[in-house]
Amino acid sequence: MPKARTGCRTCKARRVKCDEGRPFCARCLKFGVDCEGYEVGGRLNGSATIIPKTTIPQKRHHHEFPLSSLRRFPFTATFEDNREFSYFLYFQQEAALGISSHFDQGLFTHVVIQSSWNEPSLRQLIVSLGALYKAESPKELNVSRKESDFHRQYAFQQYGRALRSVQAHIDADKYQDTARVALIASLLIYCFENLYGDFDSAVRQLQGALQLMQKQLARSTRRYKHAENSSPTADLDDDLVAAFFRLDSRLLSREDLCHSSHIGNRLDMNYLGDIREIPEGFNTISEARNYLEHIQFPAISSLSNDLAQTVESSFPKDIDEKARELYLTMYSQLRHWRAAFEPFYAETLTPKGKKDVFSAATLIVRSLSTEIASQRVCARDPSSLHLLNAESRELVDLSKFVTTDPSFQKSFVWDCGIVPGLSVVIAACSDRSIRIEALQILKDIVPRREGVWDSWTAVKFGERCLGRTNASGILPTLGGANVSSQPMVENIRPATPGRSIS
């Protein structure tokens, strides 16, 4: 069905194709007009109806549940029945923790949950996501197919209602927190679409949200400082701005989304103009993560392309000296970061700090993947690539360790973890046995999806990459193209069959 028939009211009136972003479309924002929302009965994935006509009962029985018993907040929220309330609790107690996967728990358990107390549309989105997570959760293996379908049907019903409620909130444009509600709603919609399996829709709908965030940040004279996790405006939470920073960086790895006007970043913010000195040590896992990302972000716009050229090129070739300097500087900063992080990681291996051991191991994987990619691209002599084997071995071993985490999910999680790093090992390491081991880990965690990184797509990339390797275990295409980094690593999208990494 053409998008003109299923798009927003504004795009229909303008007779243009709509990108169908939720809760607002990017085309309207780019054109500078208000997005007037969608007709009832929109569709998921082109076939699944968001909300059947029979989903909303004629009579609603509202019950007030004291939320102070959950979080000791002095608020009450209105739920239609115990069923709706139970899915809300399931999101809070299970889904939020599973999706955040050690990182960003504050975003979901604090920013999202608290914002829903006084905003029904966000509460409906939370309920729908809780129901879908229960239907798809690997923990619910003993649940019958019928019961799982029951959860899923309820999720779609609530999701359709929630989208209309969010759109009504935006259309009214009389609330001080309209932009903030729209941004939080976009994060929840992104999670719902990913969990449902409509990855293209999940990514597509974020375009409007990123433009909205850019407009909010542009109003402030302060600069965003990711290493400090400090929002430049009091209207937006620190964790909310950081979430869009990460979404921005992840989307830069998508060739089909990286148009020339967005090279560098999609929020038009000079995040990392100030070179920050890496501290001698880190006090929290969040601080270490922010500094790591701070180091990695400057090279994102070129890393994917550079590593792709390195892997795909038939002949070694020198990279641009300016790029080489950028990558080698970043490599040096990563080594300093690793030295500063080492005491923190050592403590996580003790009973005192064990709660952070898996998240700390994940950060080291992400750092190593950038280091490996940087060295792989900067290498002038193919015979020196064996020097990457030790780091590749460490990355694979740490990735195995991360998968032993009792809370490790083989489903959608919010941010990147081990999938990008394992993909880089397959592409850059010269030891075939290590590469095969990395591929096997990816196969074992299918269908895990880490943000925009899909384990199954990574498996197909790995099989294609290994298939081009000669009997000696050395890639026949060891071109010296251009470099890569953690976000270069973390943001190098595994190629689909017939396509290069991008």
C-alpha cells in the first residue's frame, strides 16, 4: 500500500509521501509544519493492525492504585483494571531492567516511569511494552502459545490507543512538557517496534525525534558535555539527552541513514569539541562509559566506511594522514582509558564490586573492538596483523564471560554490547580459529539485538567474511584503507548478504 494512503493527515493533504514516524513524522518537521497525526487503524509492518475496532470497551472501570507502595512516590495513577496495572508493574520490574541491560536503568526506571505518573499516554505505552515483553520474554518459556498470543494482542490494543493519546497531547500543544513527552514516547515506541521485530520502523520513527531533540538543544547557549552527562537545558533530563546522543551515534552506522547533511552527527551538536583529560580512575561504571564514548564519537562519521574499505579492498593502500592522526590519537586515548579503568575492573572481580562485573567486561569489549579496528585500518604491513591476535583473544574471552550473566537476554536490549566487537574480530583478526570462535558466540546468542546491531545479521556477515579467507587464515583483502574506532567498531553495521559493511 502506498505511504500516501497510510501516512499522516498533513502529508496526505500535501500529497507527499510520509515517512510514518511516530508520534510525529520527520517530513513534517523538516518542512516546518505541524504533523497532524494518523487516522485510526494504522498498521504495523504493513499488515498487523495496531488497534482493532473492537479493542476499546464501551464502559471503562477506572481504579486508582497508590504508586507510593511501588516507589514511595506520593502520587496515584489511574488504571482501568488490574490487568493494565499488572502489565505496568511487569514493565517496571522486568522489562525495564531487561531492555536496559545494566546500562541506562535510570533512564527507564526513573525518567520514563516517573514521567508516566502524570501523563496517561506514556503510561499506556509502558503498559503496551510490558505486555509485549511478557509475550516475547525468554523467561516465559513455560507460557502456552495461547497465553502468549493473549499478551501480544493486548499489547497491540494498548499500543494503538497510546499512539493516539500521544498524538493528541502533541496536537494540543498547550503543555509545557510537550516536547519532553514526545521524546520519551519516541524512545518507548522505538523499543516496542524493535521488540516486535519491525526494525526499519523502529529506526525510521526516530528521525523526527532526533530533529525535535536538535531543536530543543539549539535553544540553549550551553554545550552538551557527554563525559559529564550534563544536559544543556533544564527542560530535558540528563539521561534523556544522553539517550539521544547514543541513538544519534548508533544511527550514524547506517549507510542508508547517513546522508551528507548529517555527516558528523544528526543533532548538529559539537559534542566533543573540548578534549577532556582522562581521570586517573573512575568512581562509577557510568562515568567510565561516558568517557569511553566521549573518546570514540569524533570518528564515527568515517569509521564504518574506512573499515569497510579495509576489508573489501583487494590491494593495500595508505589512508589519509589526517585520518591516521585522528585514529592513532584515539587509540592512545583508549589506552589511557583502559589504564584508568583497570582498578575499577579489578574491584568488580571481588565480592565488593561484583554487581558491576558484567557491565565492566562489556565496556572493555567495546574499547578493545575500537582498538582492534583502529590498528587494522592503520596497518601498512599485512604481516603485522598477527599483533591483533592477543587483543582479539581477550575480546572473545570477555564476550564469552558476558554471555554467562544470568540476566543476559537473547532478545532486544537498548544499547550495544558484544555483537559489534565480535564482528570486528571476524573482520580484522588474522587467526582463523579466533574468528571462528567469535562467529560461534554470535550464533549462540541469536536472536539478540543490541540497538541497531542484530546478531543474526552479524552471523551472516561473519560467514561471508570467513568464506573469503584463504586456507592460511589470512584475509585475502588486507587493504590498508581507513580506520575505525569503538563507535567505529560499535557502529560498523555487519553487512547483509551482497552488501559491504556500512
